[in-house]
Amino acid sequence: MLEKISKVQFLIFFRKCRTLCLKQFTSGHVSYAKIVHPDDLQRVAQEVTTFSNEREKTGFVHKPYRIISKEGKVKWLDDRTYIRRDNTGKIAHYEGIVVDITDSMQKDI
């Protein structure tokens, strides 16, 4: 389910972070799951699965999680995801807003 990511989800994130090229994700060359920090991947995937299985859900907010940039740096993200379904209720894709919150997370540590 982490593979069904739309261009909208990355627009704000990439303007600020420029971690990877938007085309790399939307073309399928880079899997979003591959950049999520290994210690957070199971939880992030479980959040997607849980909320996606609730047919009445149209969106959800992830607990903050980390990704690893192409430079090898750890970035903390705030991710608000919207589930887009077709007229049969099947998930077509996900949209959302992903914001780099690394600076505020480091202040809290």
C-alpha cells in the first residue's frame, strides 16, 4: 500500500527537503517503503493498512516517522495522508501532505 502514492503527497515535502526527485517515486523507480527508516517501517506500514481497511476512512495522520535521504541523512516527517477510492470503494491512490519536521524533533531530543 505504500506504493500507491500520488504526486500531490510529495509536492510540499520536495519543495523544502528535495530528498529525492518526485519523478523517481511516481514512476516507480524508488519505493517509498525503501526510504522509510527501518525502525519505523513496520509501524508506518501498519498505520496505512489499518486505516486503509476502514472503508469509511478518508484520511489519517501518521505518528512522526523518519526517512533516510539519498545523502544518508535522517529526516523526521509529519505525514497527513488522504485515501482516494474509486466508485467501487477500491483504493486508487493516496494523497497528502508530508512536511520535514527534523528541526523541531531534534530540539525535543
